[in-house]
Amino acid sequence: MQFFSTDKESLIFRCNGETLKIEPWGMDSFRVRSVMVGDILDLSAALLEPETSEHKVEVSIQEADEGRNAKIVNGNITAECFVQPWGDLLRISFKETSTGKILLEEITNGGALAKRARYFKHISTDVYKLKVRFDSKSDEKLFGMGQYQQESMNLKGCNMELAHRNSQASIPFVLSDNGYGFFWNNAAIGEVHFGLDTTEWVAEETRQLDYWITAGLTPKDIVQNYMKVTGLPPMMPEYGLGYWQCKLRYYNQQQVLDIAREYHKRNIKIDVIVIDYYHWPRCGDWRFDAEYFPDPKAMIKELNDMGIECMVSIWPQVDIRSENYQEMKQQGLLVRSHSGVDVQMVFHGDNLFMDATNPRTRQYVWDKCKKDYYDLGVKTFWLDEAEPEFTGYDYENYQYHAGSVLQIGNIYPREYAKAFYEGQKSQGQDKIVNLIRCAWAGSQQYGALVWSGDIMSTWEDFRKQIVAGLQMGIAGIPWWTTDIGGFHGGDVRTEEFKELLIRWFQFGCYCPVMRMHGSRVPHKEIINKAGEVREVTGADNEIWSFGDEAYEIMKYYIEVRESMRDYTRSLMEEASKTGAPVIRTLFYEFPDDKKTWNITDQYMYGAKLLVAPVCHKGERARKVYLPAGCGWEDNYSGETYSGGTEIMVDAPLERIPVFKRLL
């Protein structure tokens, strides 16, 4: 009986209607694909064609024991395959070539239990529900997976939805302290369960199994291997390095200019000012509302003359009253609902979403935005609602050009980013950054700066953002930011919020992008000349809006950010060349120090600065762990410390602990 065969440098298994292929895919890495009753599909949700392997790939099939054993080697990763006698079910074990250590292996069939590591449940034609299960060590630590709103860094024991929501970006790449990285190359809606004994990946609808696994001696090796096969970000523009001013919402031209002029008058440098949503008449109009922005070209020129870029919000929603709705519907450029009333989001009207997975849609929307924004001088965009944010997350009810949302839905934010990136590139723009509220694997290629969504203005949510930003870096998104102060519920009249805002602002100084935003309370109602209620504007959100003490502290941290411009630029260059996160877990830089794998409230800003945010109400001192392997210098006092020690550090309201690494 012939279970195995070879195809060039790949190993192929066939039995019981299944065809499975293991092939080298980059440094120390394999791609694994499997189909039931059919041929392997040459499709990929995110993986790019790999560079030529730097290793000699070895494939061997053992003829003894009925040919039940086979092996393929790519550098420091080996896949050993064994066809189990009970049911002829294949089990794959991935090992570190140099030591033979097991990195990850599929579950056994359990003998008479007849369990399947790869379970295809037929739905229709060539579509299946898929479950893939691996053995898992109870003490294994797992990281990455994108942005989930939780305070836990170690994902072991977590059950995670493989789907996007407002403030949730599901990017199915996980890094293990056991020396491997695993990417679920499947954009289907699903789940992953990181259990104590097994890890189970689930796709609700798919045509084939597709995953990628890599071995690495350090987390840095693993992340860089992953970035090589999913894409590197471009170089961050210069205006991405400084301070960005934003709020919900600057609702007219005069307000935008007044704020910019005041910063300029105070000699406080801001790189970007952001015009938020509903500066348009209806969703889907993609232009300034002339009642509130009578001369946007002149406004943008004045901002540019002050050294400030103007960013505008874009929504993918199309109101059924929009000037573009009928044409887009007729041309098939909108997301389709399978049943019920074809309304996908109810907010200031009934809206459908543009279908960002359709190339014709991407071109149509870019053409509108080029004419009414880009040609006026807008060179950077805020791509909001990128999940997209269905009023009801009934994924099975929606159809994209690329396929059903259950089968392909998670690519939407990446294709949304691609629409604007490619449009900007077509105009000769080189360095591109667009703010976006969600991402999937590969989004980084398209200048995507992800922010963490409409989170609450609470201390708990603040702590969650630290974790979110670090996990996003591991999952391949080096450009990440958050609404400084949180989005919902920040009451400018309370001392508690002012304290939270200051602490968040200090954290924001050491984020990839430093951006102030929020829907500050109390709100003010806006009514247009026609008597229609428009979206509200929030309370003032400029650094002079919260009293003298807050003003001096925030002004100081803008100056700190400006003083780090050269260093931040170097981190962006590193991200562009290698995919290295801008903010990094301690274990990314110090993997041999076991204590660093358990710390969730400290991080590295690049390789040189250790940052310890103050993220509890009333806290004026905190413990800081200084990793082993180097010395450390307090960024404020200049006092030096040995690594491998925990110290108590003063943290008055005006500063947070920051330490320089002594190499």
C-alpha cells in the first residue's frame, strides 16, 4: 500500500479520500494543505510565495512497515508522518531538527476511539466545516492572535472567536514558548480553543485545510519568519512619528482651523489633525458637507502651511439615501444579505457595506475619494468601521464578492486597506499610513495603522490596551495605536477621568503612533440648516482643555515624543525591513529570562527603552522588573541598576517609569 509520494520538494499523503501536502515555505517552515475528495487548491488567504529556501530540503519515505512512515526536513524543522494502523489515519509530528524536540504534533487516533486530527464535516459540494486538533502541553505559553480585549497575555486556556468585531481584530498567528509559530491560513469565521491538553482550530466553512508552521530559536526568529511570508510594512511617513490631535468630532472647518492655529500659537508641534465621521452629508457620499466645510481645499492648505497633515474619516457604509447607493447596488458593489431586509447597519439611517473584496468596488470608492479628498490635499485616511461592524454579527447572512462571509469574511479589513493603499500608490505617493479599525494577516503591507476601536474610558480598558498592542506586534502588525483616554465615557468634569487621561497620554507617548481621541462627555447636539439632527460633537479634547496641571504634563510628553523622533524613525525602518514590532514584549528582547514571559504591564519601546505604564487609579509608585542580561538606567534620575532585579519606582502623576538599556 502506497500512502506517501513526493512532488518536487513536497511530501504528499493520500488515503480515505484525503489528499494532504507538506511543502517547505520559507526559512525553517512548512505549509500544510489538505482536501477531502479532490485536488489541493492553489489558493491562499494570506501566505505569499516564499523566497527560495536557504536550506536543502530532504524528503524520505520509509518502505518498511507497509510504508507507513515518511519524513520531510526544511532546515531546523522536521515533519514526521505516521499512518496509524487503526483506520489508516495520518498523524504528523513537527520537531526541531537539531535536537529532535517535539514542537507540535497532531492528536493520536486513540486506537479504538478512532479520533481524527483533521475532521472534515461535509456541508455542500466541496465545502466543509473543519476541525484540526493538536496535542498541547499544559505548561506551554502562547501569545499573539491579534487584538482581543483581555488583560491576559498568555492565551493558554483561552477560547477565542476567529472573527472581527469593533475593538477585536482576529489574526490567527500564535507564538509558543516551545519554539514554534503557527499560522491558521484560513479567513473563515471560526474558533480556536487553547486547551490544557489539546489545541483545536475550527473553520465554519472552508474548502481545504491550510496552515503554516515555523521553528525558531527565539521569538524574534519566529516573528521574522512569519513576516517574510505575510508581508512587510512600508516605511512610516515622517508625520507618523509625532503627535496626532483628534476628537469626536471637529464638525466644521472653522473648528479645525481654530484648534490647529492654537497649537501653532503655543508652539506645540502636532503632525496630524483628524476630521472624524459625518463630515459628509450621507454615508456613502465620500465628500465634505459644504454646509460645514465650505472651502476644504483652503483649509487643508493652511494646515499644511503650519506643518500639519489633514486626515479624514472614511466609512464603508452606504446609506440607502446616498447619492451613490443606486449605482453601487446596480453594479453589484455592495455586500449582499442572503435573507431578510437588506440593511446591514442601522446608524443615522439604513446602511449597506461596500464590498471591499471586489476589485471594482475598491476602484469605484477610490475614484470618489481621490476627486473629493485626495485632489484637495488629503494624503492620509482614517478607514473606520473596517470589521465591518454589522448591526447584527450574523455572519452566515452575508455574501462578499470573494465568497460567503463564513468562508472568507476575515479578509475584509485587509482589502479595505488595500483599496486606499493602491489608490495612493497609483498617484505616486511613496510613504503611506492609513488609520484603520481592524486588520487581518497581510494588512501591514498596505500601510495599515490599526487602532483598538471604541473602547471605554476605564482603568480596566486601559490595561487591556497594553496587552492588545503587544499581541498585535507578535501577530504581524507593527503599527498600532489606541484612543488616548479611551473612546466612550470620558467625562471631562471629573478628576478621575483627568488622572486616567494623563496616565493614558504618558503610555501613548511610547506607542507606535501617539494619538489623542475620544467621545468626551458632555456632548453637544448639532442640527443642520434643514433641521436634521447630525452626529454630536464631544467636549473639548485638546491638551489645554483639562486644567493647568494636565496641560503641563501632556505638553511635556509631546516634547518627549518629539525628542525621540530619530529613535522612533529607526524603529519604523526596522519594522519595514524585518517586521519587528515597535512595542515589544519583554520576552521578545530577553527570551532567556524566564520571568519576562509572565509580565503583562511592561514592555520595550524598540530595543533600548523599557516602559512601565501606571495603569491603576491613584497609583504613585509601582514595581518594575528589569530583565537580566544587561544593566539599566533610570531615564529621569540617571540611577543605574543591574538586570534580573525587581525594584519599586516612584511614579508621581507627572511621569511614568522608563529605563534605558545599557548595552
